[in-house]
Amino acid sequence: MTKTPAVLFVDDEEPLRIAAQQTLELADLDCTCFDRAASALAVIGPEFPGILVTDIRMPGMDGTELLRATLQKDPEFPVILVTGHGDLDLAVGMMREGAYDFIEKPYAPERLVDAVRRALEMRRLTIENRALRSEMAPLIGTKDGLRGFSPEMETVRKQIRAVAASDADVLIVGDTGTGKGLAAQAVHAASKRADRPFVAINCAALPSDLIESELFGHEAGAFAAATRARAGKFEHARRGTVFLDEIDSLPLALQAKLLHAVETRSISRLGSHDRIDLDVRFIAASKSDLEAAAAKGMFRGDLLYRLNVVTIRMPSLAARRQDIPMLFLTFVAQMADRYDQPVPQVPGAVLDAFAARDWPGNARELRNAAERYVLGLPDAADQATPSSGTLVERVAEHERALIAASLAANAGRLKDTYEALGISRKALYEKMQRYGLDRDSFVEPDN
């Protein structure tokens, strides 16, 4: 299969076309020549991975018209104009209209090669930015942070798929910032209740004097401020999912009423004895050890055992270090979208350094670092806690993270990866096998 030509060269003079093609091919650059602008324009499009070099003075459609037509197809397409001495003012004007560069005849071969290489690099970055934005668009829209290719995240996904197919209640446990709420949304989205409400309740944020009314609702006159009847959050979630985040924050007295609701799938509003049936699934989340809390009498053991029909444990970033580069790129794309900025390129060295750090705040802290990166602010993550473990373990962990970061930065391209790391292809294969790294996990999906 032949490679797509990277340089489209347009000139109506055959000797100049031949000379340009030889110059570019000697510089190991693919080139296709055209004697008419219309023929080149038919090849150009937003997904074309190359650039255009065109003479200005040509019969029919000239170079300025070709430039304008090209930029109508893709405003970011690099166009280099080749001009005679008498057309310098025209070429400068075309730069204002969007031309990438111009070369004055007669030009040295090195001048052409240098301009083409710079333009190709710009085109590569543009296409990578677009691909990254396109790949991250679903994540930006759904705030789905469950991205990752580590064995730990694959285990989480398998658990989510398995439990989503049932209607069992779920307990999600994990440190702050590990994505417990995102996992709950993923369970809901993969279940038969996906088209019904997902009602998220942060138990720690509910006012203590209104918490019961917020959850169960009230009738008019149930308390001084209850001037009219009001449905609670459980009722709003009918046929959907109730997500109780930080459930360990609920007072013990309210835990008893919640237990009754979970067991009977029914509630009564404050000020009423009428039973309201609930068709909901309960998902609870906690960053603390509920079993230890139950043993100390700080959490109801019967409620714990009723909720944890299935328990999903969210791994920390330290436990899935190889996911850090891809997660960081995801968050960078999200932050660029939020601030309406181009997605910045992230050098492999930056990904390497970030992958080598511990992140006590997990994905939340990493997202903050991505936001600072997009805004061009100093990185405040330098104070991260050093890795723990033996020297051998820490060296292996660091090596695995560096390889994963390089694979992520190079979109799974093995040649680019082992060259960037300065090792042989055989050594890369052996290390990937040793650390359980799969190239396919790093390859960007087709758009």
C-alpha cells in the first residue's frame, strides 16, 4: 500500500516540477506534482495529512485562487506560495489572507525543504489536535473519567458491565478523586434504566435540618416552613437510579429510615403515613471504610450489608500509574474545550514526569494540573508525595510509567516509541510484555 503524498506541488512549468520533486524526495519527503491547480484542489480536504506548495502565476486558476479555495476547505491548511520577484507584495498580502509562507524564485533547495518541513510539522500538530479533540468529545460531553487501559481499570469496567445487566444495589468505595461518581453514572448508563433519571445526592452537603425532607419529601404543614407539599429526591428518581455519595455522612437515625426504603422500595413523606412505592436502584459511595465504621457503631451494619450486594473498588492513580499519561491528555482536551483554546501539545518528557509522580488527590488533582497546563500556569504538583516501595519496585514502576507515557505520546506507534526511549525494538517488546502493556490500548480510534 503506497503512502499518501505529504506534499502537493503545483507549477505549470515541468522543469520546476521535476526539480522540486527530486529535491523533496532526496530529503525523504513524499511529493506529488500537478501542472494545474484544479487537480491539486481535488485532493485537498480537512483530513489530508499533507501541505500545498504552489506557484502564483499559472494559467486558469492561479495560486492566489488556489490558496483561497484551499482555505475554504480547511482554514488551517498550510499553503506555501512560490513567487517571482515582481510578486513579493502580492505574496505578502496572501500571508495576511492565510498563506503559511512564501518562497521567492530562484530558491535554494534547502529553503524549500526547510519551509516544507516546518509546514508539515504544523499540519501534523493540527491533525493530532483535531483527532484528540474528536476522541475526547464524548468524554467532554459526558464527563466520563473512566478512561484507562490498566488491568485495574479493566477490572472496574468488567464489574460495571456485569452489575449493570442486573438491578442489584451497588456500593462503590475508593479514595477522594478516584471517580466513584463517574463509576455510578457508568452503571446507570449501561443499565436498562439509562433513559430514566440519575439522581445524585451528596449526603455530606445536605443541611442537617432539611436532609430528611430533601430525601423523602414532605406534605404541607409537616413543619413550619412546609407551606406546600413537595416530592423528595427519591420520588424524582422513580424508575431511575439514586446515587448516595458520601453515604457515611448520613446521621444514624436517618440511616434507619434509608434502610427501610432500600429493603421495602417504598417511602412515606414527612407528615404523611401514605406509602409511596419506589422503582429505583440504589448506588452508594464512600471514601471511608464502612466495615470499620460499622464495627465502631458509627454506621449501621445492616444498611451496609443491604447496600453492598456488589462492591466496586476504585483504584487510586498510584495503583494504575500507566493510565496517568492518557488521563492527563484527556483532561488537557477537556480544559482546552472549557476555555475555548486549541488543545496544546504535551511533550513526552512532561508525560514521563507526571507518570512518575504520586497524586494523593488522584484524578481530581491530575485534572487541576491539566487545567494549569492549558492556562500556562506553573505546575503546583511538584510537592507530590514520593513513591514508596523498595528500590527495585520503584525503578520497575518508574520504567513502566515511562514506557506507557511514551506509548501514549506516540499513539501506540512502536517505532516512534523505541526511538524516543533510545532502546531497541526487541527491548521495547520485552519490556511491554514484562509490564503487561498492550500496544492496542494506546492506538487512537478511527474517527
